[in-house]
Amino acid sequence: MAWSMEAVMLPASMVLVQAFTMGALLLSKLALNVGMEPFVLLAYRNLIGAIVVAPFAFYFDRSMVPKVTFKVLGWMSISALFSIVLAMGLHYYGLRATTAAISVNFLNLIPVVTFLMAVLLRVEKLAAGTWAGRAKMAGTAVCVGGTMVASLYRGPLLHPWPTHLLRHRAATAPHHHRNMPLGTVYLCGSCLAYALWFIVQARVGRVFPCKYLSTLLACVCGTVQALAIGAVISRGDPASWRLSWDLRLVTVVYSGVFNTAATFCLISWAITRRGPIYPSMFNSLSLVATTVLDSLLLGTDVSVGSLLGDVLIILGLYGFLWGKGKEMKHLKQQQQLNGNVDGTTMMSIRTNGGTTTTNNNADDDRV
């Protein structure tokens, strides 16, 4: 019964994560359209996320609190710099200059860009001689090609709806913020920062292996960094930081609670139960849903080029994930085989020589 519940809850939770992502993208686009600065949104979002995660951190990871040293805080600051200031900051600037449908394409590229960075930094091998390696290479090429098609080729415009439903000034971006080439550069930089963050995070996980407390510290460090950068960009204008009961407050609270805290908990649970590939398998849902709602609610043009690019990105992503999954399965089988060989060797020693105790600090064995 527990297994059947998990079989339902796991995919349902990942669909929920994609819904949170889609909602955060659309709300953030609206907030940025009405003049909210990206780093103001970033600072408030991570502050809310830190407040929500704090009870979990102090309950589940309370034994790790005394182990928070200057070294740990240094690594958390580096992690926050890549994941929050650079990755999320550049993503918000790219979202403001383009559309929600374009920006979600680049979110689907993050696993592929991470793989490319890992290969360039020699953290991961290309393995071009295996089917898994070829699938990852082909998927990477198709994903990059799909993104280029969606960004650079428009083709005939499609009009699936007679008009957009959301008639609000936030639905239309100010003209001086619209800049597709510059926005694409921002989004590419965001993907690169996310890829570098995943590589840094592997080191952070070894230095300070606790999920909730490390997330809390990263959110706090990111909030401080975003506050400092935002204060410089806004030139100390208090009006840009003022929140009232409007769209900006809804975006901040929604992004902090659902797209930071809740998403982290759900993805962590899914990775624990099914592995790191599992959450990425649902990314195409947010891509399709965001494209539809961006057009339906905000009136963003849907072109043949954008649809063709979306299809190529989805095909390339699943090709890449298939290859990555095969590679991880093969690696796990090798580890199990090595463990069995070691066990067989120990059994042979016990069978041939009785009970053998090996002391690494002595030259003799007691039999």
C-alpha cells in the first residue's frame, strides 16, 4: 500500500513542481513589467524562502548548527553567488527582456549545459564510444539547436486564440525593456551560472552535507548579496523596495514559498526516492504549459519557429536524460559487481584460512 501511494505521489509532486515553476515565471514576468527591479524581487524572494525553510532546518538539521564555521559560510556564499545572484539574477533580466515562453526554454537547457561544463572541466567523461555517451551528445546538439531555432527563427505567426485574457497593463512589457538579443544573452549566462553552481554544489555537499540548513544559509547569503547589488542599482531609492498589497507582494510571497521552499523539499524527496534524473523528466510540462498560458493570458505571439524549437528541446532533453540514465545504471551495476568481487574475495580468505583479522598497523596476521 505504501509503495502504491508513493507511485502516485512522486509523479504528482513533480507535476506540482512544474506548476509552481510555471506560476512563478508568469507572475515574475508581470511584476517585472510593472517596474519591479530584478534584484529587489530576488532579495525578497530568498528572504521569504529562508523564513519558510528555517523551521525545517532547525528541526531536522539542528545537530549541524554548531558545525557552521567560516569555511562553511564561505562555501555557502560562493554557492549563493552562482545560484542566486548570477543564475537567478540573469534569468530575471532575461525574462524581463524576452517572454516567459522563451525563458522557460533555457531552464530546460540547464542539465545539458551542466554536462558540457562538467566535460570541459574534466569532472565528467564524454564517453563517446558508448551508446549512452552518443545519446547525451545527440541530445545536447538537438537541445542547443532547438533553443537557437526558438530564439532566432520566427516563421509564420499563429493565432490560436482571438485575444489574450489578461487585460492589465502588466501584461505588456515596457518598450525600453524589450530586447530579444540582449535577453537571450542574459538567459545563456543564467544557464552557464546554473551549470557552474551544480558543480560547486557537489563540493558544498561534501563540506556541509545537510539539505535544509545549507538551503537556509544559501538563501540568507543570497538575500544579503541581492540586497547589496539591488541597493547599488536602485541608487538607494526606497520607493523601489516598497511593497504594498498588489502584484509585487503576491509574486514575492508565491516565489518564496512555492518556487523556493516547497520546490526544494519536493525535489529533494524525489531525488532520494528515484535518483537525480527523475525531476528533470517532467521539465517538458512547464515548457508546454508556459508557452500556452503566455500566449493565452499575456498575448505573446506563438510562431512556427517557437513551436519547432520547443519540440526539438523536448526531444533533445529526453534523449540526453535517457543516455544519462543508462550511464548511471551501468555505473551502479559496476559498483555492485565490484562489491560482490570484494565480498567473494573475503569469503575465500575466510574459507581457506579460517577467521582472518588484518591489522594495517602490523606486519603479522592472526589466524
